[in-house]
Amino acid sequence: MLGVERLTTRYGSITAIREVSLRVGAGEVVGLIGPNGAGKTTLLATVAGLLDPAAGRVELDGREVTGASPDRMLRRGVALVPERRRLFADLTVQENLLVAGITATGGERRERLGEVVELFPVLGQKWGAQAGYLSGGEAQQLAIARALMSNPRLILMDEPTLGLAPVLVDVVFELIGRLREQGRTLLVVEQNARRLLRAADRAYVLRTGSIVAEGAGDELLARPGLFEAYVGVGAGGEVPGA
């Protein structure tokens, strides 16, 4: 579904990602792990159209979309769940979801609202609450639900468990599993590297802007010294930041 070939993105004179290549097949959960400052968020933002690459190619379903605008990528079925959620704090849960469903017809929006409430029952209980008053776990569920309002085929998740208590981390990974069961395709950046590798079909390790390792999740988990050498963490497997 997604192909990235030798992608390079810069902030001025600073190269954030350098000649990165990866692929995401339909129905896969693919992980992207690495230490703070590795370029993971930059990679997702470039794929989503928020940043223009300096070089390289992005393909969706075999067609080039390099440098496409965020709204075009959204209409092509790519949705981003950004780091730290970035909800409209003064809008209610319902209003956040309605804004996210702007590309759908009225009937489609109603159908999708019903689907996300079924998937996230807590949001139905908070329907009229302002997003700024939600707990961390509720806000993260709203951020994921908001992405689903465009009925995406590819969901980009950036640090979905950042700042959450362990019990809520479990909730997020359960949601990832349910999305996979629905046939969704996900590319996930996550600080809890070991947990992500257990959930992912495949994963890539990004360090100082370049891919340094890739493979099946269980294969990377079993690779001696991977976390200490490339991810920059010890036995806990958690990577702070993106």
C-alpha cells in the first residue's frame, strides 16, 4: 500500500531523515522505533504531506504522491494521529469528530459516528464534553477516533501511548489489535519499543535519520544487542520522545 524510496527531509541545513526506504503492505501493522531525535515524527509528517521532502519518492498503491498536500493525502485514504493528540480543546467530542468527517457526506458522517462510538464507548459517554477536559486516555481515544472519521485505509500513529498510565497503554494496544482485525493498515511510531514489536508484523529501526535494522517484530526482539546498540535503551525497551 505504502512505498517510501530513498526519502530525505531537511529543516533548513539540518537533514532529519536521509535516504529512508520502507514499505507497508495492506492489512499490516508496521512499527517504527528508534531513539529520541531519530527522525520518526519527521518521516510520518512527510508521508502525510505536512512536510515536503528534499529528495526521494512516496508511493500509495503504486502511484507517486511525493509532496502531495495533506488534504489530498487524506482524500487518498491516509490519516495521521499526531503526537500529543492536538485536539480542538474548546470543541466537544462530537464537534471534534464532525470536523474530522468533513470529507464525508452527511449520511457517511452519521454512519462513521456510530462506528467510532461502538469502537470507543467512553466517547459516547463524553459526547458533549469539551476535549480539553478529557483524561489522557480519553483524549487519545478521541484522537484515534478522529482519524477514523475519514475512513482511512492507512493510519499513521505517532506515539499513541505517550504519557499514558500502563493500564491505558494496554487499552491503546488493544485498539490497535481491533483495527488490525478490521483490516486497517497501520504505520506506528511508539516509545514502548518492545510492546510495539510484539504487536507489529514487521518493524524498522531508525537512528540519526537512517534505517539501521528491519525485520519481523519477533525477529527484532530476539536480535542480541539491538536495543542497546540501535534503539538506545536497555531492557525496558522504552524510547523517550520521537
